[in-house]
Amino acid sequence: GAAHRRGPRILARAAQVSVLAWAAEAASYYCLLVAFGWLAPPTLPFAAVGVANFAFAVPGAPASVGTFHVPVSSLLVDSFGAEPAMAAAYVVVLHLAVLAPVPIVWLMLEARRRWQAVQVRTVHVRIP
């Protein structure tokens, strides 16, 4: 069965992929910080990723509205000296940037699937 899926090799690979994913997420957080005109220390995006991932784990409103915004904006204001209004704006845009790709990709895949279904139906039509 699943015995080949256990062991230190698969655990090490999972850890590598997780670190790579978190680093990519931190890089996107930093790029958004720069887009907001804030040259933050390199530790900020990694701290924000940690706080955001814990915030997503807290049960709350759909899409973690509120449970995401408050901890991340508090981190920006309390630990890194951001202005509260800028931190709030950044967190809203960040939340959209994190969540928006999922429904957009779903819509694109669904449109592609429907388009392929239409093409298949038109290929099999016989004209007498």
C-alpha cells in the first residue's frame, strides 16, 4: 500500500517544497510592499507569511475576512512602524492577491472545459 510514501526522504522533500512555497509567498509579499512604496526590512515578508498562515488557520468568516486582516496589519503597525491606514490598505490588497488567483484559475479552466465540450459536439454533427 502506502508504505513507500513514508520515511525520511518523503518528509525531507515535503519540507523542501514547503520552504520553497513560503519563500515564494514572502517574495510576493515583498513585491507588494515595494509597490506600496515601502522599502521594508527583508524579515518583514517572512514574519507576515508566518502570521498570515496562522491567521488562515483560525476559524472565522469565509475566506478568512477579518481573521487575516487584523493580525497582519497589527504586525505591520506594531512591529515595523507602518501607518495604520497604509497597513490596512496593504493587507486588503494582499488578501485579494492571495485569494483572487484561485477563482480566476477555476473560471478559466471551466471556460476551457465548456469550450472543448462545444468543439467536440460540433465535430460529431453529421449533415445529411
